[in-house]
Amino acid sequence: MGPHPPHPGGIAPKPVCLVIGAGAGIGGHVGKRFAREGYHSVLCRRRDEEGLRRLVEEIETEGGQASGFLLDAAEPGSIEERVAGIETGIGPIEVVVFNLGAQIGDRPLKDTSYKAFELGWRLATFGLFRTASAVCPLMEERGRGTILVTSATAAVRGNAGQHSHAAAMGGRRMLCQSLNAEYSPKGIHVVHIVIDGAVDAPDTLGRMLGPERFRRLREARGLEHDGLLLPAEIAETYFFLSQQHRSAWTHEIDLRAFSDRPWWNH
Amino acid sequence: MGPHPPHPGGIAPKPVCLVIGAGAGIGGHVGKRFAREGYHSVLCRRRDEEGLRRLVEEIETEGGQASGFLLDAAEPGSIEERVAGIETGIGPIEVVVFNLGAQIGDRPLKDTSYKAFELGWRLATFGLFRTASAVCPLMEERGRGTILVTSATAAVRGNAGQHSHAAAMGGRRMLCQSLNAEYSPKGIHVVHIVIDGAVDAPDTLGRMLGPERFRRLREARGLEHDGLLLPAEIAETYFFLSQQHRSAWTHEIDLRAFSDRPWWNH
Amino acid sequence: MGPHPPHPGGIAPKPVCLVIGAGAGIGGHVGKRFAREGYHSVLCRRRDEEGLRRLVEEIETEGGQASGFLLDAAEPGSIEERVAGIETGIGPIEVVVFNLGAQIGDRPLKDTSYKAFELGWRLATFGLFRTASAVCPLMEERGRGTILVTSATAAVRGNAGQHSHAAAMGGRRMLCQSLNAEYSPKGIHVVHIVIDGAVDAPDTLGRMLGPERFRRLREARGLEHDGLLLPAEIAETYFFLSQQHRSAWTHEIDLRAFSDRPWWNH
Amino acid sequence: MGPHPPHPGGIAPKPVCLVIGAGAGIGGHVGKRFAREGYHSVLCRRRDEEGLRRLVEEIETEGGQASGFLLDAAEPGSIEERVAGIETGIGPIEVVVFNLGAQIGDRPLKDTSYKAFELGWRLATFGLFRTASAVCPLMEERGRGTILVTSATAAVRGNAGQHSHAAAMGGRRMLCQSLNAEYSPKGIHVVHIVIDGAVDAPDTLGRMLGPERFRRLREARGLEHDGLLLPAEIAETYFFLSQQHRSAWTHEIDLRAFSDRPWWNH
């Protein structure tokens, strides 16, 4: 377990953990977790260069290696060029954490524009397809690799107001199964991770609710907020999954707080 | 059961069954089935004006009403304008049969172009979203309506080579659940119909296999070819679903030939 | 479609529709529906001989054929002997409606006795296994037959207090899939029907709620109570399923009132 | 992470990991894994006292603590008494690994006796219910506990010849969801683990295939046999799941070898 040893006769680059969608929630914490284990974490996010720099510094302060890039995944070529740049400039991508969300809150059909519907797909489904198209051939050549895909309740059931999000996530799940069917026998581990609840993340949940409602929700979920999904704890599972031996790989897994109801209950 | 009676004091237009994707398989047979019950079937397909005309004539010969339109669903505005045209020129759309496929055969990831992946989504997922956006407000105003969505095995499991198709169909299924969650209480019946096997259809299966392989497959599936899904029999279930009383509506259903294996078996 | 014609040169017995669990709800209405189409409905229930007689008389008054038997499905040999008796004394069983419930209301684990847990299984899972063991060889010999299995939300998701019910129904669903895998290619149609909501049935829902709460629930669900599942409408779907052509068989289907939420929503 | 520290001012007993179904496959390896982390592993199995003793000795040789008991789970009171005995004699049960199988190989319906069908349920479904009934109140009082349930492909899809096994496992899965719904908010973590493939285990797979076919299968699955599920690797996931923070618990997870097909593919 853990990354592979340096090449004999030279200093090999660290294995890279590429996080697409590295905010202050799941993405950032997963990046930190892998850096702590000897990976070079490459953190990509669309905006907030300042936040990105802080994240990289936190990792470096802990003694880890990290790089940060602003990346607009909706932009043609953006993911592909970043992958190519990392492979030549930093090291082999051993792990991809695909963590782009497409949640836009509940909106009735009439308030869901074609543009919003398409953007959901473009980020959440097509973004993963492009990422896989870029990294799978590289991983296949190396005979190994891991793609950890953050997914959501909306991948397994549609709900009122979730037209865009559910369509995008449902596509993402089926894409994960298709990727797994082709690439698992070639040594590439694809995991579809259903985050089935609210995550204690200021960048996503916090932004959606606004500061006041976010503060109240956190208080309502217990002293340690552990009625919310804590991103540092989610990161433990991501890291574990990346280290599973290939004789016992997980393809689908769900995560939620103990006090939350699974999506199938009410 | 059956369409509503004519308005008192005037000749009301027949209720319309709009079939998007009306080839010689499921779409065409469902169009005929509804026409036989007093609906005006509006048949839309991308090409083969001659085949379309034949279909309309067959319905008229049987004493039914039908109209045919070439429609490129990938074209912006095409579905929306057709819906508007039908409502003003033919009659109220009571039933929509959304029957656009996106099957392009099994292709490994490296042979699945961005364009092919996007086209799958554009037809199979976004096409349904646009259709629903156009008809749901009309149906909501009338307090009733039915949307029958042809779907595929790929909506419930991804498979090797199915990257584009499965992502599109998985999105379609979650969209159906989202539409149902919003519109079922408003009297609109959305059904997701998993066609879990090969359909005896020259336009789709026949085209994919070529004439010789198609002929051999048909022969292998029994004298009456009923080891394949017969589109006329599929149409019976579509019509039945459209007539279910709202106290007992089906949202998800599967169909396959008796001699075929369900997708979950092997 | 419809039952097979009488043998040439003699009066063949009517095909039998055997209903196991024929109360005033789904079972009784399905029995009536099949009788109306020319089947001899054999109605079996555990108690209320008076209610059973009334059901048989209603069918006969409509011009149909029916027989009624008290049957304690938990009793060893009870189902098996009834099946044998029908085949020799009434006619060939073409359709079985397995309609035994095992709902005992929500009970926390500590209030769910071993006995209650076992009884749930004995009726809902083992009862179906015994029924299938008795009728499948007969149907296989005739090359056709239909087994319609009433199931419940609890077959697809467990819930608080549903330990016994969910375990029994989950077993029932997997048994249906196993029966289907073995017998569908032999011409026996097995359907698992998820009744996903409250049924307007005095014998089951009425008994569970008591008369006053049942009355209030019915009123709350609309003038025609069609916010509840109306058993006469459910029966339409059961009959339709029994008549599907074998080239397009349904194995799994759900039913709920338009105004109710599917189990996966909340 | 890891078991709780000893009480101040006294030697607290080690936390217990109780394995019900501790052969040379998953059960034994999970027992070893927990012992290595400071748990007292209590290993229970139906037969082979010699094998059981060996397993205990291996753990002790590694410096761990273990006890072994023969236990016939089909026997009334057997599980309940063992649980009580452990709690008073060894220590608090923090983790239960419920690992009883009910696979009897593929058998057509006519060769599946009532007795075989019932035994499947008695071990795989009722056995878990009895175990939960015994340990949940104890865990609830302590505010924590973990129940790891080994499950099988048959829990999520029935298949030809799997009448007994699938019915038992389907019930097991729905029972896990029901237990989770009641007990997760009380701090008890229930995990349903789908072992979706052949396990490299002499006691189960080896016994079913016979020594010669088992040897050939192992050879066919690669030098390290890692085309089979290696029980030591499965045990890594079991241990990890038991250590998940309660803010991010998994309820359902699958495991299979990289080169195997998931149950939904073929």
C-alpha cells in the first residue's frame, strides 16, 4: 500500500493525485490526505486563486507536495491540457479525484433553463468523460491507476427540482459503470462514491445556504457538526479506496452521517 | 378509458399522440396503436420521408388519423416548434411517446469521440428535457397528460463500450424520476420503460447488424421471431400504460422476450 | 389475448385464476377482473367465510364463475393440496395471483418477536416458494402460465420498524427473479408488482388503522379516494400483465397513486 | 481510530470482535485482522474444531487475543447464549462480523427441497435477526457498535437455481436496511457488504468445487490468484469500515476482483 518506490538510479517523481474540483470541502481534504501519504497533490478549481494558494501552502507546511491551478472545466481543452502538463511537468497521475458538482439547488422545470441543464451535464458528465479519455490511456499503459468519482444522491434517484442535477449525475453513474467494465480488467480502479447527505463545506453548502443558514445548520447537527458529512472523514474513505488491493476492489459505495437518513428512507 | 369525448356544440379536435422517433419499430407501431383508439398520431422522425409517408398511409387506410413530419431533434428549436405547431394546428397533445435512441453500438473509450458522446446526450437526455419543457406546461394547464419514455438496459447499468449510450440513458432515467416527482401530483403521468433486449425492428437493429446478420438473428429467435421484442406487442403495453387510472400509475416498467435474459442475469 | 378456446369435441374446463390472499382489496378485485374475462376465479383466504361467500356471489351475479376456500397458508400442505384439488376438480391453473401480505405495522426491533419475524417469512416468502413448487411443474408441462406476485415497497428498501416485513418482501423479490430466470424461457411469466402506497382496502389498511382513522385517510385523499391505490384499478394492471404477449413480458413494475410520492422520493 | 483505551485505574477488557462464521476464508481473516489491531477476536463456526484451534493459535502466535467456539447457528438459543457468554466472560462486543453463508450451489426449483429453502433463510436471514436482537440493545446502551454483514450477489439479483440462496440474501439485505434505519442514529453502524465474486477460500469455494477443480480455478486466476477475492484483502475493507468516523458511514459497498465482471455486466 502507498505509492510506488522511486526508480532505481535516479529520483523518480512522486506519484500524482489530481483533484478536479478542489475547494474547501471534499476536494481540498482529499488532496491533503493524499499529500500526507507521499503523493504530489495537484489541486484544480475554477476560481478563488487565494483559497487555492492557501490550500497548497497548508499542504506544504505539513511537509507535503502540492500544486494549484485554476481550471475552468467547462472550457474545451482545459482538462486535457492540464493532464498533459502534469504528466510532463510534475509526474504520473496515479489517482484522479473527480469532484466537480453540478448542484444548482431545487428548481422547478420552468425555472431550469436549457443552459443550466446543459451546464450540469457539461461539468458533471462530460467533464468526467473528458477526464477519463485523457487519463485512461496513460493509466492503461502503466497497468494501473485509480479514478475516484464523487457522486450524489441524485445519481441514484431523481427528485423534484433536480432535473439538471439528477440527469447529470445519473449519466455520471452509468458512465462510471461503463468505464469500470472496460478498464477494471486493465488494472484501473474506478469508484463511484455516493455522498448521500449534506457536507460540512463552506464553498458549496455554505455558498448555497448563505452564511447565516449554514451556521444554524451546523449548530443543529451537533457540537462537532458530525451530523454533517465531515470532509476530512470522507477523505479517509477516498484514500482507503485508492489503496484497496486489486483482488478486492469496490466499485460502488455510499457515505452519510450516522444521524442522517439514507436516500431510500423517509 | 380512451380519449375524451368531443366538446358539446362543436367538433373538438382529436387528442394527439405525438411520437418523437417514429421509425418502423417501436415508434411506428405505437403510433398505429394509438391511432386505432381514436388518437391523431403525429409521427416525427429524422429521415426517410418515403417511409414516413407509408406509415401515415397505413394508419389512414385502417381508418385512423395521422400526420408525419421530418424532425431533426438535435436541431435547436425543432421539437419546441413542432409541439407549438401541433397544438395550434392539430389538437392538444395528450400523449407523448419519446422514442429517440442513442445506441451507437459498442465502442471502446478511445473510439468514442467527444462529438459522439455529446450527441448521445443531446438526443437521449436533452431531447427529453426540451420535450418536457415544451409539453408539461400545456399538460399542467389541462390537468392531465402522459409521457411515455422508451428507455434501454443502458439506463440501469453501464457496460463495456457503452460510454455514450449509458451516460445518456442513465441521465434520461434520472430525468424521468425528476419529472415524475414534480408533475405526477399535477396529473401528468411519466413512465420510464426499459426495453431490455433486441427489438425486431429493421430501422434500428436491422441497420446496426446489416441485412444478413439481422435475417439470421430473426431466424434464430423462433418462427414468429418472438424471441425478439415484437414492436406491435410492445405497443400494447405503451397503450395500456397511457390508460392507467391515476390512482394506480406505473412509473417504471421493464419489457423483454420470454426467452431472453434480464439484464441482471447471465 | 384472453383464455384459450374450448377443446374441439367436448367442453373444456375454464382456465383457472387462483388468488391466494383474496380479501376485499387487491385479491378480491383481481379475482373479479379475471372472472369477467372468462376465467374461473378460485379465491382463497384465511378467514371470514361470510366475506368469501359474498365475493363468490358477486362474481356469479355478474355471470362469472368462482369458488372460494378458506386456506391457512401457514399450515403445511395447505397450498399444495389446494392446488392439486383445483387441477383435478376445477381446471388448469393458468394464472396465480400470490397476494399474501406480511405487513404488521412498524415495530422496533425489541418488539419484533422471533415468532413475528418467522411468520412474515413463512407467509410472504416461503408461501410463494411452496406455491411455485406446486404450480410450476404443471405450468411447465403445459408450456405456459402466469404468476402475478403482489409485493410492497418493503421489497426494495428496508425502513425503521420494518424488520420482519422488509426481510420477507426482500426475499420475495429475489425469489421472483430466481423463478423468472428458470421459468421464463419455459413460457411461465412471473411478475413482481411493487404496490408502493396505501391501498383503499378495508380488510388490510382499514384493519390496521381502525375505522375512524381509515375514514379520515380516505377523505383526505380526494373525493374519489384516488389518492389511495384503488384495488379495482390495480386489477386492470394485473389482468393486462397476464395477457402480455411472450415477446414483450414485464418482470418488474411499480404502482402508486398519482398524488403519492414514490418510495425513492421524500 | 482503533479500539478505546483501557479504563483508568484498572485493566479493562479488550473490545471484542465476534465473528459468526469463522472458517478459513473471510471470517478467519477478518478475525485475524481485528486481533492485530487490539481486539479480542471471538471465532465461531459450526464444525472442524481442529481448524478452529489452529486459527486461534495463529492469532496468539502473532501476539493477539482470540477465543474459538463451535456454534450451530441453526440451533435455537445458540447465538443468544454465545453473545451473553462473551459479554460477561470476555468483554463488550464492539464489532460483529456476520459471515454465515447459505450458498448451496445452483439447483433447479424441483431439486430445492422445502427443508433446503428454509435452512437458507434460517441461517442467512433469521440468524442475522437473532444476532441483531441479541447485540443491538447492548450496543445501544453503550452508544456505539458495528455490525459488518457479509452478503452476496444473490442479495441484489436472483438467478437460475438460486431460489433458496437469493431469497435468503435478499431478505438479509432488506433486514440490514431496516436495522440501519433504526440503529444508525443510535450510533450503531450496520454495513451490508456484497461479495460479488468467487473468494479464494478452501472451506467454502474449495468444498463446493472439490480439490481438483478448485486448484485449476486458482491457477486460472493468475499467479497470485488475485483474480479471485483474496480473503486477507477483503479483511482490510472490513476493518476500515469498522473504523469509519460516524460523520461518514458507509451502509452499502461491493467488492470483487479487478478481472471479474460486476454482477450487472455480462
